[in-house]
Amino acid sequence: MDANLAQYFLTQGPFAVLFVWLFYSSRKESQEREKQLYQTIDDQNEIIKRFSTKYDIIITKLDDMEERLPPR
């Protein structure tokens, strides 16, 4: 029984180690990718916020211009 058990771990051990290493490596890469994705999303949100502010200013100025025009 002990020889069978030792033989099993000798044949399956390297695959188990490889699986654990690949799992850890893929988890680490996905965490880095998520960090980069969240940073990109934050940057885009900041750009949209600035655009929204400028859009509101333009709409206000257009409304002012429309009020100054004579009625049709």
C-alpha cells in the first residue's frame, strides 16, 4: 500500500504543483488587470464629469441667447 501511495504522489505530484502554480498566477494577473480596468473607469468618469460641467455651461448660454432673440 505504501509503495502504491508513494507511486501515486510521484506521478500526480508535479501536476498538482503545476495546477496550483497556474491557478495562483492567473489570479495574480486577473487582479492586476482589474486594477488597471478600475483605473481606466475612474479616468473615464472624471472626463465625463468635466464634459457634463461644460455641457451645462453651454446649455445655459444657449438658453440666455434664446431669451434675447425676438419671438417668432
